[in-house]
Amino acid sequence: MEFVFYDFETTGVSPEFDQPLQFAGIRTNEDFEEIERVNFRCRLAPHILPSPYALVVTGIKPEQLIDTRLPSLFEFSQRLFDLTERWAPAIWLGYNSINFDEEVLRQVFYQNLLPNIFATQFNGNLRFDVMKLVYAVAATNPGSLTWEVDDAGNPILKLDSLAPANGFSRHNAHDAMGDVEATIHIAKKIKEHNNSLWHQLLENSRKDVVFGKLNTYQPHDLVVRFGKESPMTITGCLCGYSSDNPNRAIFFDLGAADPSDWLDASISDLVSVMAKRPTFLYSISVNKVPVLLGTSKFGAEHQKRAAIIAASFEFRKRVGKALAARFADVSMSISLPVEKQIYSGFYSKNDSELLEQFRRSNWTKRFELLSDLSDQRLRQLGRRLIAFNCPDLLSPNDKKRYRNFLTKKLIATTTSIEEPEWITIKKAREEIIYLREKTNIDPAIMTAIEDFYDSWKTN
């Protein structure tokens, strides 16, 4: 199966409230031989401000953000969606892609009314993550890679450190294409020196394989990492699935606790155990390529404890309820910003068909289609898109509401105690002050960035 290595450069670290500015992807065969590459950018959407820190890290100049020669975010999303269809089926992978880049991809499709936000999991596509592979190497065969270490002696697992340390000399860090090329280099090196590990984890991109391993209730190794610590391996087995999400499981560390001591534990006690670090109850997302490996290290005591769990249905059921309580899903709440309602339900068949029409229509027709959508999230996002891309279709009152929306979004004059989750003018200026005082960034660069935010006074 072919691979698609990909990466985004974004305006910040929030998939919900930031946006991509660059996408790069390289399609290869199973031997990492390049078939095709793409690299494209877009300009800033009207309702988003970039983090000054992100501009410094990526080297993107303020004038590039508003360059009208670049496509809009909506046009960018259309091209990206077409690419996921044209390159299917493939395994989509990057470096920390499952936790970040894929969430960015889904938000781009969601907020721009593309019909399928799960494109990397449909049409025969799968997903993988080279960073998880690096964790596995660090825990099981660290000598096969060269590592820089931090002051505490822990290996530095960031790509911009790992790639040069392992012979990739042309890494243009924090450029999407540079990160894609570096990721391919690391993947190739790991496969050459850890072929069995590569194939074990690649199999885990299929959740039926992960279910198959877990449902044996036999001991397996799970690689976990907390903060900047070195990844570590624990030996354990399945201890139930979340009562509200079959793709979320609990893994019991058989070396850290005896399940016999916990068979009568209450749900609240189990929730407390799950919240601790270290713990003996670890959450696994079955559909996110967990680093779950075969093991030969377990002994008779491990086997005995695993058998107790396998025979204790009521205990596993209680653990599943505790897991659901631990990760209670509040995304269904309509009080959340629309960006955070992305997982608040699947689209109806009719809405999905309308989104397909929306995708292929002109703006006048798109405006007409909005009233036929039943999903309030889609109608709200759709009205934004009309305001961003074809404001002449708006009534005078709608134009006024749009200006008020931008003011509230960017200036954020709110009486709420909680700070907005997105970048506002106030937050940007605070970040600029910090960067000037605490870093050695070229003052000319900081002045250009500061001038960009000052210009919003008159917008």
C-alpha cells in the first residue's frame, strides 16, 4: 500500500481556532520511493489571528499572510479534499500527525463544509504516525538511532533534533516540506534497523488488528510516555472498553498491581487511579495506532493476573464505566463554540448530499443551499463562509452581524472570566512583549510582526 507523508504549518497550536498556512505531502511506494509531491499555501482567513510565536518559528512574514495572490482558506481546503480522494487508498502518516496534523485536517474540512471530515479513514485509507514509531524504538531498541539528550538525560524526540542527529543534513525545520522529507528519512532508517517493529506497528493502523490483540486477554507490551520522560514499556492486558466509546480501551499493567485487589473497587476509586501518574490503568485509543507490541517477557504471575481479568466480566464492565466518566465527552454541548462541536454527531444523509453539492457549486448556489441544511453547525459555518468569500450576498443586517462577529472574535471585548481559547489582539501583544524580553529574536522581525497587529486597529 502506498504512503502519504504530510505536514502542516499553522498559525498556532489549536486545531480548532488556528488554521493551516501551508500543506506539504509526498506520496511514495512501500519502499519510500517518491511518486508525487505537492506543496501549497493559503492566506489568512478574516477571523483568525496568528500567534506571533508561530510566525517567528515558521519564518512566515506578515505580508505573506494577506497576499491576495495566495488562495483563500476555502480554496485551500477544496484542493486538499480533492487530494485525499485522488491519492486514495493510502496510509497517511506524519510526525505527531494523529494528535495534531490530522486534527487540523479534520477542522479544515469541517469548517469549510467538505462532506467527509474522516477522509484519511475512508476510501481504503489508513493512518500511521512516525512519532509513535520513534517512541517504540526509544523504549525497545534505542541503540538503533542516535539521540540528543536534555539536561535530565532523556532523549529529545523532536523531529528537528532527531533528523539531523541521524544523518538528515538538509532539514529545513518548521517548513512543511522540510518536515515531510525529514519524517521519511526517519521512517526509512527505522524500517532498515527495526524491520519487525516497523511491521508490528504498521499492522496497528488497522483497528481490527488491535482489537484482535487486546481481545485475547494475553499479556502484551504497551509503550507509553509522559511529558519529556523517556518512553517506557509496560506489560499488561485488556481490562475493558469504555461504556460510551468502543474505540477506547483500558490496559491493565500486570506488573504494577494485582487485579484481585481491585475487583470490588468503586467507579470513583477507579477514576482516581486512572487520573494518577504513574498508574496501572492506561487508556488506549484503539483507532489511533497504539504502540501495542507482542511480548515474551511475561511470567507465570503475569499470566495468572491476566486470567483473573479475563474471567471478571463485572469488573471489566465497571472499569469501562469509570473510563467513560474519566473522559466524559462534553462536545455535545451546544454552548461550546461551533469549532469544538466537530464530534457532536454525524451528518444526516441529506446534509451529506447537500455538502457534496455545496462543494461543487458557485457562491450564489451555496448561499441558497444553506437554508436546506438541517445541522445547525453547518448552517453557522456556512454563513461564515459566505461572509468571508462572497459578502455581497449578505443583507445589510447580516453584514452588520458579520462585523460584530469579527470585532468580538479579534478584539474579544468580553466580560467572561475565562480567556478566549484563540489568539486575540490582546494576547498577541502580550506574546510580542514576552518575545522581545525573553528571546534574542531580531528586533526588525519583531517590529514587522508588531506593525501587523497594530494595523488591525483600522480593520
